[in-house]
Amino acid sequence: MNSTIRIQNHDFDLGAEYQLLRQLESAVGAVVTFAGLVRDLEKNTSINSLTLQHYPGMTESLLQEIVDQAEARWDLIGITVIHRVGELLPSDQIVFVGVASQHRADAFEAAQFVMDYLKTKATFWKKVDQNGQQHWIESKDSDQTASDRWSADD
Amino acid sequence: MIKLLFFGRLGDFAEGVSASIDATEGLTPATVRDALAADHPALVAELSQPQVLISLNQMIVGWDQPIFDGAELAFLPPVTGG
């Protein structure tokens, strides 16, 4: 399987990433893509900016582990994970997950699995600026619940 | 020397904490935390939260993991990426 993992400050081009996955092999019959964006509100209050910190080296290893687990679990041809770091503004793209497979069910499920695990396991932390006050975002129980259901299936 | 890293909100509490400590006999994440208690009680209270994970050389470990010279010890609050 082809896997691409990138952590970067600059933006990504969803169309270009889709084309790369589409063209991996002629056997590709499904490509599922997900893009996560910066919301304008955090707890009903507008934000000026969002800053993403990560743990260089460890983050890449953890994302590779997640991708490896997806590969072991579904019949996949390619996975691309891109996560931005640094300062972002509302409606900016934060994260991209794209999965190519022969059949759609594998791509749909693997894309959701990668995002659910990324949110609860990969070493990223978000800080928001609201009216000039900066604070770190708290983790959400709903993200943990979404992640847990993949292990409950085993 | 042991390199110390505090991520996310833990970094705010760790202002003024030395970025490295000397390697000594019997060092573990728990002894590192306890050694910070006198000068940085607010940080140690945060580190003691059950959701905080510890990594040694970028692998998740327990509080009693032996630490050897040259290691990188990081304290990780719950992650919030994606």
C-alpha cells in the first residue's frame, strides 16, 4: 500500500491530493477524501485564530501506526494524511485524509477510522485566540467515544 | 542530561522550568515530577492529572520507567488535533 504522511505549515490542495490517490493504480475504484476546517466558533464564541502545536517525530510515528492499522484492517491501495501546524484562521483547512481502495466500503471505513484515531492519539494540541485571550482547547469525550468504537468491534 | 518537554497547556505551567536535568541514579518520570513539586506546584498538580501521558524517547511509558542519560522525557496532555 502507498502511504503519505505530511505535517506542514502551508495549505494543501484537495484536488491535487485526490488526483494522486486516483492515479496510484488502475485498480483504484474508490477514493474517499475528508478535509477538516477551522470553525469560526469555539463554545459559541468567535475565534480570531487557532494555533496547532505538535511533537515532531512522535506525531509522524503515531500517524504511521494509525495508517498501518488501517492497512491491516481494510483492503486499501493508498492513504494520504496531511495535518497542518502553526497559526490558522477560520475556514482554513487543517487536516486531510484520503483513502483509495478497490471498493467503496473499505475507503469509507478506513477514512473514518484514520480521522477518529488521529483525533485521540496523534500528538497535536490546539490553542485558540478569542478576543485576544489565548487558551488551550480541551479534549472531547465524543471524540474518545468515536475512537473507542473501532476497538469495541474486535 | 535528560531533555524535558511539556506540550499543550502543560507548557504554560512549565514556564521557568529548566529544559534539561542531570541524569542521576534511579531517575523515573515520577521522581522528575516530584523534584519539580517544591518550585512548580501548579505544574505538578497538572502533571498529576490522570489523563496526562508520558513519553520517553517518543514512546509512551509509565511513571516508574527508568530514565537513562541522553533520554528525551515529554509530558503530554490529552491531544486535540484533527
